[in-house]
Amino acid sequence: MATQLSSVTSEYVLGYTGAEQERLIRQAARIAPITERLFREAGIGPGQRVLDLGSGVGDVAMLVARLIGPTREVVGIERDASSIARAKGRAAKAGLHNVSFWQTDVNQIVGKALFDAAVGRFVLMFLPDPVSVLHSVSRLVRPGGVVAFQEPSWISMLALGARLPLWSKVLSAIHETFERSGVNMEMGLDLYAAFQQAGLPAPAMHMETLLGGDSDCMQMPIDVLHSVYPLAQQHNISLEELGNLETLPERIHTEVRRLNTVVNVIPIVSAWSRRPEN
């Protein structure tokens, strides 16, 4: 079976550097429990064949591989060769022999059988036409199979961060840079309409927000800030209000300790639905 997806892809705006791959791995470790809860709620489990869209360095694919067990497979779709090499090495090291990675763009997926589920995390936000992608990907799923995606919502992130002046400036700088780069920062909330426009039933949805006062939690957006720095320069976004980026983590720690509060990180909207039986 060969299925053509609409030509709707765009470059991953943060690139494929080793530093960005390491950032994604750290981020994935922190949010893995949220993703696993979505997949279990959606009914993804042993004996299923699953497609992971925009697999990157393989974190979601490996999470699914552990859920479905060794008798079936996960296929991770990724077009960047360096990311695939990293993903294959990580899967082999983890002893996950039921996951494979195909180097292809999302506008052309070739396979021999329908999948029981198609999943993705933080991928639709980067695509200019996510509805077309959802529609075509759902055609790769058997009738009654699951389509499950996670995307962020920055409305709540910015609102929650407003009580911390320096933290708020970090979040606003990231948000503005992404928006000027064409990224949909509210793809999470848009999933409700996108699923239906793609011919799927209205999805079950919920939102979870990471909160924490530990250094790892605070570091996550700072890592993103470093990744978007070249884009901020490209779009003439001034980061002068943030001061010296080298001392930024320490100054944020001071702000959080002074107010005796927590920071908010990545409000994640989870959505899942089933392909209609007819």
C-alpha cells in the first residue's frame, strides 16, 4: 500500500544539531509520563502495530514499543538522516527490536499493511497544513484504529508565567520567535477542530501542565531559548531584556526562590479519536 500525503511539510525550525537532539531527549524524559497516559487512555497496547509521525530521535517510538510488546512493531517516520541514526542506535541500546525508522518525508509513506494506531507529539505545530496531514495519516490506520496526538498551548503558559517577571520574559521571547517562524503555538487547542476537519470524530481531550521548582524544570525553557536564539536574531527579536544568558538560570532560580513558587512548563494538550468503521 502506498499512500500519498499532501505536500504540507516545512523544515523543523530548530534544526537537527547534536545540541538540539540532546535537548529533545531531556525534554522527552520529563514529559514521557504524560504521553504514556494518553496512549493508555486511547487503548494503545500489546499486539498493535503503530505509526509514529515525526519521530525525531525516537523517544515516542520507543515509548510505544514498550507498550505494545515485542510481537508487533512501531514504525517511526523521520526525514532527517542524523536523527534516524541516533534513534536507531538508542533503540538498539535499549534492546527494542520491534521498532524501525523510515527516512522519508511525511508527504510519502509507503507500507504493506494498515496500522492499529498513528501517534505524534509536537509535530503538527510545525506543519503549514496539519489538517491535510491528519486526514492522510488517518487513511493509514485501520477502521476503528486510534489517532492520538499531543501539541502545546501557549495561552495558558504565558498567563501562568506572568506572575514571574523574568520567567515571563523568557517565555514571551520564545513565543514571539516561534510565531514569527510560522509555528502554530496553539496547535493543542486547534486539535479539536483539526480532527473533525480531517474526517475523524471529535477527539477526547485534556491538558496537563508540568509545574516544578527544581533546576531541571526551570532549565527546559532556557534550553529552548538557546535553540531559538539564531531564529530570534534572524527575525530581529531583541533578547536584551533577558540580560546575560549565561547567568539567566541563576537569576531565574533567585526569582522563584524569592517568591517561593513554581514555574510552569509546556501545557500539553492530548487528543485522541478512532477512525470511523465505515
